[in-house]
Amino acid sequence: MKLDKIAKPMEIKYIPVDEITPYEKNPRINDNALDALVSSIEQFGFKQPLVLTKDKVIIVGHTRLKAAKKLGLDKVPCVIADLTKEQADAYRIVDNKSGEESTWDWEKLGFEYVKTLEEGEVDMTAFEFDIDAEAVIAKLEAEANMNMDEGPNSGESLDEHFKYECPECGMRFN
């Protein structure tokens, strides 16, 4: 398949929220995600446009529209999809389903979460991650201490032994 057929340039249009129609048969129940999305938009801005039909019916972005209304936004970024009705119906389902297929690498998530907390720029409390930050820090410190006790493998320098180094404190670990 040619790239120009699947990666057409997208034009972002700012459309008044009162001109956008939610798809009345939207099968996704999304109210539980609303407060976290409102907080995300407040902290990071509106970074993901809604995807609409030519008639301004939502294909993807029902929760983003609810969040925009809750925030009192007049307009939201949108992309008008050049899809048939059947394609729009299928895309609406596939887009929602694909998120369910993803899983977390809990160790990497824990490290990234702790790093974000330590940087202190973003309020993570609204996002309700079930991560024990103290346990993650203790695990990282224990692994670093264990690796230091073991020493490098034969023929391996100390610098080669450690895979990661914290840019803030200089702690090295695997």
C-alpha cells in the first residue's frame, strides 16, 4: 500500500463544541475517564484532536468533547475524516478496542512515574495510578546496591556493568 494513501496530510480545524454531534450509538462508556482527562487537558493542553465525519459527528473523541465542555471551551481541535459511513463505524470500534489490547510494563511505568513525581512539575494525583512510589524507589536502590556488591562480570569495567544512571542523583543501576 502506498504511503500517500494511508498517511494523507491532516488539517486540524477548530470547531465550536456546539456544532459537534456525539455519535448516538457510541458503544464506549467513558464517564469514569472524564475527570482524569479534564486534568490532563488542564496540565498539558488539548493535544489530541477529535476525529469527525463530514457532518461533524464524532468518530473518535467522545470523552475529549465531554472534557472540553466541562472546561468551558468554545472550540476544540478536530480532523474531518475522509471515510465512508461503514469505515467510520469500523474505525470507531477499532480505535477503542486497540487501547484495550495494550498492557503496561509495570517496572518501566513505575520508574517513569517515580521520575515524574520527583521532578514535581506535574500533579499526578488526578490520574489514579496504583503505584507505590516508595516501593519502586526501594527496589531501584536495592538493585543498585546488589549490583554494586556483585561487582562487574569478569573482563567488564564498572562503567559497562551498569545500564542506567539517574540524571538527577547519579545513582547507577541495571
